[in-house]
Amino acid sequence: MALNPGPTAGFTDMQWYMYHQRNVAFFAAFTAVRLTDPDLLEMTRAFVGLTPQLKTGYRGANPAAPIVDTVLRRLIHKEVVADLDGFPERWVDSGSEIFATLDLPLFRVRYAESLTPDATGRAGFLIVQVSHALVEGADSALLTRSHSAAHPVAASAVRTAPAVKAAAVGLGAVLASLHLLAGNFWSPHPGPFRYAARAYPRRALSALAQEMGVRQRALFFALGMETLFGVAAAGEKRKLTSTYSVIDEGGGASRDSFMRMRMRFASFRGATGFADFARQVDADLTLAEGKETGFNDEMNAEGIAMHRRLQRLLPFAYRPRLFTFMPYDVVLGLIPPHRLGGALTSRLMEPVYAGAALEGANACVVVPGRRMVTFNFYVEENLLPRIPLLDVLLGELTRSSAIHLPGPSTGAAG
């Protein structure tokens, strides 16, 4: 089956790849008031104004003009629900509708209005889903503050040693070829995939990280991996492979002129007991990043560029399953803090849920807010029963310390 070229002509290589992954970024939060149809239109209009790249790939777009209201209304879905039980899980899905209609921009806005506000004052639930090719976590963090998320025309260049670059380019081309073969015949994580979330007070998690002597990022990653795989329970023999994202303003055309997100790779060794595992994660992150020379960035960039060239020659080999091939145990993410403020998000309330829906990879994305931290799991369905173990784990960790951790703030997992 030939690959549908879609709206990718103006995309960088990384954007091209993420589009064909059907990788969908999402942002979601409850609302303190009911949003009317005019409210939703106004909010969507403001969202596009702060994120002009949303017009990229939209055939009806005039780069100098806003998207007209008649089109924006087609992107908004609103429905009335009896209550908000089970949210956000009830509405966070793969976002496949984004790619179903090529004559519309690559995002959707959905709103559930509750007939009766609940005991916490929640009147509705809003979710925005966007092709990840157009936005990244740093953009989402800016938008929560009602700041512009426009990307610069080009990122500043980063110099890599010639020998390192040559080796990375060569290996990237080889790995792309191997990926092409493996991805067409093997699916490490066949799914199906579903979303689940947990939310906890940020202050308590910060205190727990200090008590263990680790960075918060290491604690968050350790909590996510322990929840999904029971690494600490398995002891030192267990090892997990992962890829995780960092924000790097540098890049240049040879890496990517749009995406500031860079992928890193790390192998995390198990340990006996969770505190030791968290410290091991911190050490493994330090070790992996201490070896970073620019090699991985160059290798990834060349591998993706090679895929784009090969697709033109061998379109029949680029089936959807190839783009979801992820030979890692877990994908991890820590998004910059999401602090609600300004006109765009004034009617929303914490906690903020965000992340990416990507078929083919078990993922945990952590989103800090002012008061709350959310853990956003998009995982194979057979892992869903493990998600409530995060409540149990944090309860055990905080009972043995001076930290008080209230129950999680979330909808029903699974």
C-alpha cells in the first residue's frame, strides 16, 4: 500500500516522520464554568493565533490570514454528559480523527459539559488534540500561560566534530535500513493501547525526591517504570531500555529546524527497593547524558532523512506499522511546568493532563503544574491493571516518611 503523502510538503524530516506515526499530542483539563459555543470558538481562535504553525499543511490556509470561523467550527465538538466520572480517561484516545479529513487543519477541540458541577467545582472537561508534528511539550507549557508558541524560522546551528558527524551519518543510514526491515515484520508492542492518568500534589513529590537525594525527573521516571514493570521488585537483574525527550534550543537544518525536542536513549538497571532504584535511575541518566556528544542527534536526523528518501523510492514498504515500530520497553517524558494563566486558560483548573498518544510504544509522560503533578500513561491494554499500583507505591513511600500525600486526583484508570 503506497503511503499517502498527506500535507507534509512543507514539513521538516522529523515533522514528516511524526505525522506518519499518527503521533497525537494532547492537552486536557477540567473547566470551572460551562463553556458555551461562542466561548469555545473564541478559545479556538485564540489558540490558533498563539500557535500559527497549526496552519502548516492545511490546504485552505492563507499564511497571512487567520483560519476562518466556518472552518474552526468544524474542528470543535461539544456534547453534554450526565457527569464527569471517569474523565480524563473517557475522552483521551488516539486522536485518529485528526488524520481522517485532509481538508481540515491537523487539530481538534472537544468539550464535555456536565449537567451538574461536581463536589470539586468541575463543570466540564476540555481536550485539545494536535498532530505532534506541529507542537511539542514546550509549546504546551507556553500556551498554558497564554504565551505565543510560534517557532522561529530556523534554530541556531550546533557544531558537531566532523568525525562524530561522519560516523553518526553512516550509522544512521544503516539503522534506517534495518528499521525498514524489522518494522515491516515485527511489532514489539502490538497493543491495543489505552490512556490512564494519576495526579498528586507537587509539594509532596518534591519532598520525596529530596528525602531520597534524587532529582525530581529521576523520581518521576522511576515511579512510572516501577508502576508499569515492577523493576524494584525484580531486583538488580531487571533492566529497561528507554527513549526520553529533552528540550534543546540548538539544532540547525542538519538536525531539525522546527523541533526543539531531542530524543535521548538510556538503559535503566534495577535495584532492590524503590529508593535504590530511583537513585540508580538518577545515576543512569547522568551517565547517559555525560556521554552525549551530538552523535545521537546526528544519527537520528540522518536516519529519518534516509527514511524520507527511501519512501520516495519504495512507497510500498512504508506501511503504517513501520512508523509505530519502537523497540524500547518504555518512552518517558517530563514536560516543562504547565502553569495556568492568562486569557486562553483562565477558565481551566488544575490538574493539567498532557502527553502524546502513539500506538506502538508504552509511554509515561509527567506534567508538573503549580500545585499538581500528573502521570499520563498511554500503554498496552494489558498494563492498565498496573496503573493503580502507583497509588499503593506512593502510599507506602510516604507512610515511612514525614510526608503526607493525599489520595490521587483523577478519573478512573482503565
